[in-house]
Amino acid sequence: MGIKVGVLGAGRIGKVHAKAISSTAGAELYAVSDAFPDAAQALADQYGARTAAIDEVSDDTNVDAVVICTPTDTHADLIEKFAHAGKAIFCEKPIDLSLERVKACLNTVEKLGATLMLGFNRRFDPHFKAVRDAIEEGRIGDVEMVQITSRDPGAPPPDYIQVSGGIFRDMTIHDFDMARYLLAEEIASVYATASVLVDPQIGKLGDYDSATIVLTTVSGKHCSISNSRRASYGYDQRIEVHGSRGAIAAENQRPVSIELATSEGYLKPPLHDFFMTRYTEAYAAEIAAFVDAIVNNRAPAPNGEDGLRALALAEAALKSVAERRAVGLDEI
């Protein structure tokens, strides 16, 4: 039967994780909970699971673990609730929009000895992981510079912007984690510039839709990040790492990897349309890693501390934009 998992939240990301759980050996999608009963029922029916209220999932001794896919402002409370219930916890980022609330939550997790894994799925993308593996094998020497391009195909609706915490906390936070993953060294300072170039409504809500960030480590290594809420050509996801002995890159992925050559030139198919298809393998791999950590009683990664550090980088980026200067992490 394996590890019985409850999915909390039957929205877009909940559906992604439900699919990943159902395809993971040793895991069973046992229950689905959502504030909208019809959404919970539809997802549960798709995978032969049951529906249950959150309190029922917490009290059910059959449930070994939960995957939290609810709105951000519920994450910290749910982590604490299920830590007290003795369940292993996988939570989508961020834990909260407040650094102090995250710290308090992680303190509870530590005191209770709970298992907590954060949903930075890009670490599990096979292409990005191959880059990290090459770095660890010394194939490009010492890492010196990292470039990350992350551009969404279109801007989210205003109601999402109002609750997401803004571009640095909901979008760039993945790139902050990827920068730490590739540099393998903590960030010392952040310099960010941001504008509203895509949708004036985003600016009216106090957010940005276009940003460039430079991260610098204590030893002087740096990472540049390019973000946009609009890429007319598809979901743009690329990384390049330059080292003392060479460089390695992971290029954009396409649903079909072909190239057509005619007298008019070379033509490739469009990019993936968004994260649900681009990172299918990554979502499956991270859930498999979560289940493996439970089965083998290992500390999962990325963990709560990784979430805290990525959020601190987001806070530093916001401060940098506001004050038009580089911000040290010791200020956050």
C-alpha cells in the first residue's frame, strides 16, 4: 500500500501533485481536501481517493503525510497543525510572506522533530540537476558566474498579484533557490532593479512585472537573474554556469524536440506553455524524493531553512529596488 498521502488544495498545483503522487511507487493518494467540495471530489474521483475536511485528515491515523497546496497565508498554520499531528509535510513555497512567521513555524517544526520538505521543484528538473551534477564532478572547475533566465508566458490576474506577495516572493523565489543550489555558497548581497513594462494594473497593485537581480556571494561569485511576466514565445527557462575550466548550460525545453530545415531557414516547435508541462518530471521526482525521505527516515531537501533563505533574498530584493542600492543579507 505504501505511504498514504493527503493533498490539501485541489487547485492547479494540487492537481499537479496528485498526479505525481499517483505515479510514485510506494505512495498512495489517500485523501483530498479543499474549501470547494466539488473540486475536492473531482480530484479524488480521478485517482480513487476519498475527500475529507482538513481536521479529518489531521486526525486520521491512516494518513502518513500531507502535501500542502492551499493559499500562501494558510501554509504556516497548516505546517504547525500537521507537525503536531505527527504527519510528514510537503509544502509549496513560500511558508509565509513574513520572515518572522516563517522562523516561528520552523521553530515549531524543529521542536516537534517533524519532517518538512519545501516545493522548490526546479532542483529536481533532470536538465538543471545534470548541470548541478556536472559542477559537483568538477567538470567546469570552480563556479564563478551563474545566469538564470525565468520568464512567464503571461502575467497572472490581479487577484493573484494581491495575495502572492509580489514578483520576488512568488516568481523570483524559485530563481533565488536555484542560485543557491548552483553556487553552493550563501549569498552576501542583492542588487535588484524592477519596472512595470507588461501591465499597468500590476503597478497599481504595488508590484512589478519585469526585474533583473544580481546576487553576490562572500567570495565574489555572482548570479544574474532575468525575470519577466511576459514572454510572447512561451515559457522561457534557461540557466548557464561559467567556471574556471569551462561552462555548462541547460537550454529551453519543448514538448517536441525536432528541428525543421528548409530553404527558408531552421524552425523549431514552440516552447512549453507553462510550468505544468515544463516541469512534469521535476514534480514527479520531488514527490518521489519526499516519499523516499519518509520511508528511509532521512532529512528531506530542500527544507524549511532553504525556504527561509529564499524568502530573505526576496526581502533583500524588495529593499534594493526601493532604496536603489545593493542590500546585504545581514540587513534582513
